[in-house]
Amino acid sequence: MTENSSAEHPKDEEGIPILSEKQDYNDKHALKLQSGLQKLWHNSIFRTAVRNASLILTWYFFSTCISLWNRKLLGKGHGVLGKGPFPAPMLMSSLQFAAQIVMAKFVLYLGVAERKHPDKLSWHQYFLQVVPNGTATGLDIGLSNFSLSLITLSFYTMCKSTTPVFLLFFCFAWGLERPSASLGVVIAIICVGLILLVYGEAEFNLAGFIIVMTASALSGLRWTITQVLLQGSSAHGVGSSGGPVEVLLSLTPVMSVTVAIMSMAFERLWVVIPGSPYFDSLQSLGVTALIMLCGGTIAFFMVWTEFAVIASTSALTFMIAGTFKELVTVLAAVLFLGEHLTYVNCIGLVVLVLGVALFNYTKYRKVIMGQVVSARAPTDHEKGGARAERHEAHDGERAFLVGGRRMNLGSPRASPRAGKPPSLSADLELITQRPSAQHNGLTSGPGSTLALGKSQSSS
């Protein structure tokens, strides 16, 4: 036994170095991976991209929920609790806006959302900035909900996907975007997709189509103004009006009143309400109030995340992400509401998405070439000399498709391959090598962004 044991010890001793070397290799590999992940996480662009992607996915969830909820409540052959469709879509929108006012005040009171603009707007600022946006938003949402009572959710969603076209026109008018031949081609492709969608719609309703396209135009207007409210515009000398919840609180009273006036003018409430099962008793009134509160709650979180996306990126980024979100909504309409798509519908949808993808690529090329116009109004801190220099140094880590500062990741000034055409691989390599803003003593404000979709090439 002793001889056998002594004979086995050398073998064990020979195996120990091998195991130690393997363990050392694994430890070094794990440390290297951990160091790489920490370095990536400390990169301000990566953190901003993760934050923006999370915001966009959250917005996808709430937006799809509110679309399904409103279609279920308003659509022909639908309704909740066996009461049939709600008889007044615009009244429903007005009540949902009123619920959002209460929720916004509650969130600010609890400190869940911090006030970024404690000073109240003057009446001149209110009527110049808030009233036009609130009116356009109210008309957009009110008409959108009204159209859901006439057309299917899938057709409505595909029509609303044309909003970037109207958004571009308003951006041209505001000086936030420059017209170009490439954008003209993109707009033409999106319009062709829309024509195919209309041609292939089996249950086409002309009134519903006109209403939803009017809502799309108003949507482009309201999101352009919303970006100016959230980010400011140096081209017009307009500063930011506060955070997402503050802007929501400013807009919802105007939105509620606007849609309420439309409801009284067009929905004949004195006729439809008395005979509706939603209002035929006190118990029905209580149930209806809960239904409105439920929809208002979903809408509040949806709009909150909408504004948060725009505040961190831009209105066009929001619309680009929104167009891909429409695919999710169309799929949800087919799965949960039993709606059907024709082959022409599908072809039109593919053409529409192709147009938006080309637009995304065009904007990405402009961003990496440093051709995006800077439209963000400077803050008081940025007006100081030293502070302005630090922001200029940090300018390369900000990217806005409309407004904001330029991201020069692919420009000759920043690229390791100076003088050569920019490429995605070089940009990604530069991103991983770029030191974090915190290590340079810089801060990353709400405008610092690399929006979802922009690194790869804003309803």
C-alpha cells in the first residue's frame, strides 16, 4: 500500500501544474471579459443607447396596449362588458386626457418625476408654444380614436405609419431639417407603400381614411413642436419647457378642452349618451368611470415614455422607432382582434417599412459625416466659456436626427481612418475605444444619445 501510494504521488504532482494553468487561463479570461464589460458600460454612448432602447421598448408595450384597448372599446362589433362600442370616441379621449392631468400632478407631487423647469411659462410663451401643440395633439388623438370606429386597427396603424412624411415637411418649415433628393426618394417610396395599402384594403372606408390621414398630418406637426418644447430650438430662440411629465401637464388641459369641444360639436352627446348602456344607471356610470381611468392610465404611461424618448433622442428618431412599432401593433391586431391582411396590404407594408429603413440609413450617413444641423437651444451653463468648450469636446458623443448636436464618429476629424469613407465597423471600433465622459470630467445630459436604429445605418 505504501509503495503504491508513493508511486501515485508523482502523477498527482504532475497534474497539479496543468490544472493550475487551466484555472489561471480561465481566471484571466473571466477578468478580461469583466474588464471589457465594465469598460463598455462606462462608455457614455453605450449607456445612452441602452437607456434609449429600454425607453423605446417600454413605449412599444404601452402604445400597443392602448391601441388594442381603444379598438376594443370603439370598434364595430367590439365593446367591453357586453355593452357594445362606446358611442362617443372624442368624449372618451377628452376624459382620458382629464385622467392624465390628475396622474401627472400626482406623479410630480410624489417626486417620482423631477421638475426641470420650475418657473411657470408666461402667457405669451403658453399661447405661443403650448396651445398650438396641445390643440394639434388633441385633434390628432381625437381624430385617431374616431377613425378607429370606422376602420380596422391594422389599416389605421399602417396609415399612421406615414406620419414621418408629414413630420419631415414640418421639420423643413421649422428649419430642423434640410430638404434633399434622397429624402424626396424616401418620401416617394413611403407614398407608394401607402397607395398599395389603400388599394389592398378589403374594408376600405373613405371617411375613415381621410380622418386618419388628417390625424397623421397633425401628428407630424405635434411631434415637431413637442421636440422644440422638450429640447428647445436655437433657430427660433426657444428654450426647453421642462421634463416629459411637465410638458404633459402643460399640454393635457388644452388637449382635453380641444377634444371636448369637438365632441360637443360633432358627436351629439345629448342624443347618444341617454340611450347608451354606458350611461343608463349610476352603476353604469361608475363602471364607465373605471373604464375611462383604465384607458387614461395606459395612455399616461404611453405619453410619458413617448416624451421621454423624444427628450433623449429626437422627434424623427421617435417616428423611425414608431414605424417599426407599427409592425408590432399590426401583428397584435391580427392575433388578438382577428383582423385580416390581404397580399396587397402586406406588399404595401413591406414597401412602407423599406422607405423608412432607407430614411434611417440616409440619416445615419448624414450623422456620421457630421451634416446634421445643430438646432438645440444652448442652456445657460453652455453659454459660459469653459462649459461651452467642454460641451464642444463632448459634442462627438451626441447624436440627433433632428436638432441637437452632431455625432462625428465617422468624420475625418474623429475617425482613425482619416480621409477615408466612414464605415460602421470603424464607428463601432471607435465607440469601444472612446474613453467615457465621466473619466474626462464631462457630464452626460438628457440630450446625450445614440438612439436605437441610428447606430445601425422617430406615429
